[in-house]
Amino acid sequence: MTLDGLYVPLITPFQDSGEVALDALEAIARRVLADGATGLVALGTTGEPGSLNEEEKRAVVEVVASVCQERSAPLLVGANTAEALGRLGARAFRNGAPEAVAALTVVPPFVRPGEDGVVAWFVHLAASSPVPLVVYDVPHRTGQPLSAETLRRLAAIPGVVGIKSATGGIGDVVVELLAGPPEGFAILGGDDAYLSPLLAMGAHGGVTASALVATADFARLVDAWREGAVAEARDLGRRLALLSLRLFAAPNPTVIKAVLHARGEIPSPSVRLPLLTAEAPTTHTCQIMRLGDAHGEDAHDRHRSP
């Protein structure tokens, strides 16, 4: 399988009472796909999975999977252990269709096992996983950088089909990988502000939390680079990079939730500890909303529709 296009990692919205707002989650999933996203990500970092219990995780996946199946859209699910992948497999079919096309699996964090250890870990997971794996390479969170050679070793593992590259910019490793991308291996940008230049260099798409705020524009950005519409892509890329910097000015997804709440899409901007909820809508939030809605009131109205 080859993954390409725009994948939007969903927040987990909460009620004022602290419960997961499943109706709001379903509405956001529908809106994001209607606005042009290729697929969705459930239980990614943006969804605060570490703060959810197993029952809440299961409910989130079931809601998002139902929307994806209805729209024939691919779903990625965050799953980082053999146990988590096994639970995904245990509920892998609804109405005869697979819930997830792949799992988004982070490089082992904190322990810094070395590059050989990372490769061995993914060999171990892929051997028993019920779905293919997309490697989530985010060294500023994991503490484990990977070389281009190691990424190619990971790409050669049966059942590993892509990478979400979130290395903090465009460094030597990403340049080397894109200079000779492994066949059948999707390279997806994971640092929102750098998505446009990565697409220009040949990335297959992105896993882009900022697209929760400006889905149609990010979808068009991916298509514009594919089509060779360079002037349009550059213009969109510059504006969306600025939007992304604003949305990640505080720990993700606090600012995104503040914006979606100000738009009326979610009942509360709250997050769960150890994150702290962003302050009430301010001039900064309003500026972000204007950046996200720069193409007019029709886009803003769509955000308010169920």
C-alpha cells in the first residue's frame, strides 16, 4: 500500500464536565473530510491519547472509523506497543471493512535504544501487527535521532509502509531520504510549518494538525505541488506556515482547541493534565482565526455547521 495526501490528526474534544465529547468529534471528522482531507488519524499526539483510558480510546476509534468507512477514507490509528496493536486487531472489522489502514507508531521514546534497537523493535512489532506500520520519527520528543541509512532499513521491513517525519525542520537526513525515496514507502511531513518545502522536494503528503483549522487550504497545498502549480503552492505555503507557527506557539493541541472552541466546533477548549488549557480567546487567537479563514466567510460558516 502507498499512503499519500493530507492526513489530519484529530483532537479529542471534552465536555465542560471532562467527558469525551463524541458528538463533537464526529462532527469535526465529517467536516475535515468534507473540506478535502485524504484521511484521518485517531489517537495521535494531537488526540491526547496518554490521558485517555482504554474505554475512551475505543470509543474515539469507533466514532472516527465509522465516519471514515462512510466516506471511504483511510484511517490511521496511533498504537505504539504490541498490546495496543493487538487491541486494534481485535476490533479491526466493522461492517466487513477494516477500521485502520495502518498504525502510526512512534520510535521508542525516552529509553534511547540506539538505531539498531529501533530497527529491532519495528521488526518485532511488524511481525505480529494486524495492520501495517507508519514510523513516527520525532526525535525532539523521543530523544532518539535516526540516520537516513536507518530509515531505509526501517523501510525495508515487511509491514512498514511509511514515515511521519517530524525532525524539527529539513535537515540532512530528510534531504538524503527524499533524494532517493524507498519504493512503496510513504514520506509524510509531520512538522506543519515545513510541509510546503517538503512537498516541493517530493514528500507524499503530510500528517498535519494545523489542517484542523484550515483543512481546505492544506488539501489544496498538497494538490498544488502535485499539479506543478508552483506560484499558488508558494503563496499558500507561506501563509499556512505562519498559521502553523501560531498554532504551535503553546503545547499542542491547546491553541488548536482554543480556536475550535471560539468557532463553536467543540464545547470546551479544555485539555487534560499535564497539559494546561489555553487562555480564553484573545487577540492572538483572533489573529489565528483570520489566518485560518483567509478565504472568506463561506469557510468560516462551514466550521459552524454540524
